Amino acid sequence: MTWSKPESRSIGLFTDLRLFSEALELASQHEYITKNYLMEELAQRVKGLLTVEKQSSRGIEDLIRESKSFGWLIQTKRGIKETAEFKYSITGSGKRVIKIYHESKQSFLKILTAKMHELYTIPGWFVHRLWTINPQGQGEVVIPIPPRNWSSPSMKWRDNKWTHNLKEQTVRGLTDINRVCKGSFPVKEDDWILQVKFAWERLSNLKQRKVSQTSGEKLPSEKRKIETYKPRLRLAMAMREAAVKLLFSSIPPNSKKSDFTTKKDPLAPRTYMAWCPRLEALALIFYTDVHPLIPGRLIFPTSVFRKDAPTKSFEPFDSIQTPDGEKLYLHRPSWESMRERFLRILEQEHQKAYARRGSLYVPLLDLRDEVCRQLRLSADDFDEFIGMLLRESLRSDSRMSISVETDIREDQRSAHRLIRRPVVINGTPHSLIAITGV
């Protein structure tokens, strides 16, 4: 049996799923909305530890298109003038969904998950594929990057041949992962090298990007071309492209049976990058790009397919099933059942970070990543549980002291760290934590 062919592969490339509820809220308050109105009205928001002032034109177009596909918005007649904008009105289904959102964010996300699975098939299939890739490791998968201690100076754009050094770093990336996360990347070395080389050559043959001009500049097109590239960045992109091809094609690794009747792969590297944060926001997976021990993107499921619930900590998702009839279950443990293990692992990881850094305040996001990894928690559950511990620590009879801060240290200011999903407590992103007296 095979998975249903996706009705669409055109996923919106925005990753903040709050945009759906906010757009519907605005639509419910007016006779109609337009693209420009949404661009003006959708609030400033936080992405990781950065502030996003406004949404892109492409992002708003994707938001409207997907909301229409879900049956929440409908296009009305265009204005009289030829240049007038399209207008969109909320449907009856959209009104019911926004009402549910006000009652329960979790219920809204389940509806959104079901809609995405119905349209794209990816939510359920991706979770199942993770378990297929590494069943012994609870679905843990790693997308490799070049070794962290390898660097290379910028190169001329045309100096882009596949070299022995690039091959060596590609093999090292595979070796590092197999050493620290056995089973998380079950790909043969020769297949890995071949796919990375193919991706490198494809990227090397792309047209040179051009430097954007200021209003006062009038440079010829040839002089605006970017003359150099960074080999490490290009190799990382090639490795990601190759890994997505090898792990998330229609045929699972080390198998000959396709998951779909169509030969077209369900995921492309570009859409994979949009799906990871979406699936994390839906509490189906967790992922991190900056785990200190893992050279690559670590992905693991916080959900599982079974005939019956594994334990009382799993919540059924009846509308998403495998072709064999196994039902999706979300890991949703109660605070009471998780408190002791959560506190113990949090304190252990804090001590390790304290020993490495020599500072009582350590990066909260690093602790979050490892605690969630060991307990298979979603990021939302971690936020809730750390909030519980903070309130508990404030009681007069509490022996422990937990403090969190919003400051961003210098070592947290690199681009990939600034866009990490923050730990949100009482609506505010936090980045540092200190624990004593446990």
C-alpha cells in the first residue's frame, strides 16, 4: 500500500503558523481583506531572537493561497479598475476555525495539521519516514554538515571544481555522524560522495548572483556579479541537498519500494527547509542545527504511528493514518508524570554546560535541545514545563532557585543561533538560565 499522492507541492515558504490565525482574525472583522492590507496590518513578530518588522510580499501571497486551499478564505470580485487588488472574504469554515483558536490554540493546531496533511501528505509521511530511517534510534535522523573545524578561504567563482579536499570533508561529515549518532544517516559512503558531488556541481553551474545597487549607482551588469564564493557554505548546501535526496525521496534508504505511486519525490531541499519549522510548530517533530555534539541538523519525532496508544502520555490523532491503518499519536505527557525526569535531566545538562563555560548562566536553548531530545518533548511542552518549574521555584518552601534572562551573549549572536526558536515564558523569549539548590 502507498501514501496518497499530494494534492499540492506548493507549500508556502513562511514558517510562522500564527499568520494563519492572525489573517483569519483580520478577515473576520472586515467585509474583505487584500494582500496589501495584510502586509500593513500583520503585527511585528519575533523570529528566534530577532525582530521581523513585516512580512514579505511572497509570504503574504503564500498565506492567502494556502488559506484558500484550506477553505478558510474565498476570493471575491476584483475592484472596478484594472489595477485594483483582489479581495478575499472569510468563509463559514474560516469563522468556525477562528472561534476554535480563541478557545484552544492546541485544537486549532490539530485542525491545521489535518488540513496540511490532507493537502500535502507531508506531515504524517515525514514522521513515518523518520521512524523508517532509524527505528532503533526512535526516529532520530541527522542531516550532515562539513566538519566544524574545517574552514576554507573564499574562492573565485569559476574555481569550482570538485576536489580531493571536498571529498575528504564529505566523508568526514559522514564519519562524524556515524560515530555520535549510529543509525541516524544509513547511507553508503560511495552513494553519499556521488550525491554530494552531483549537488556541488549543480550549485557551481548556477548563474552568478549580483550585488544590489543603491539608487545612485549605475554599474554595468557584469561588474555587479559576485566574484567569489565560500566553499564551506557551498559544501554545506550540497550536503543538505544530497541528504534530502537520499533520505526523503519517494523510496526509503536501503529499500526498493516506493511510498507513492508517482515517481516524483515528495520533498525538495527548498521545501524541506520550510517543512521542518512547520512540523516542529505542529508538535510532530523537534529539530536543532546547533547541538554541541552533533555535526548537522538533528531531527527526531515527538509523535509515532501505532495501532494502539503506546502509553497514556500519547494523544491520538484519528484523521492521520499510515496506508496500513496505523494511527498517529502525539507525545503529550502531563506535568505530573514528567516533573521528576524533567527536573533531573535539566539540572544534569545545566551542570555540564556550567562545567564547559564556567558561568552559572548558560544558554537556555542548548539545554532545551538536549532535554527535548532525551524526553522526546515538543518545544511547546518544554516552554510549558520550564514555566511550571519557575513558578514552583518562587514558592517560599522551595529549595531550588531558577532564574532566566532575556540577554543575548556574544556567542549567541551568530546568524544561525539568532534564528533558533526561542524559549517563550509568559509571552517573552528567554535565552539564559541559572539553576542552584536542586
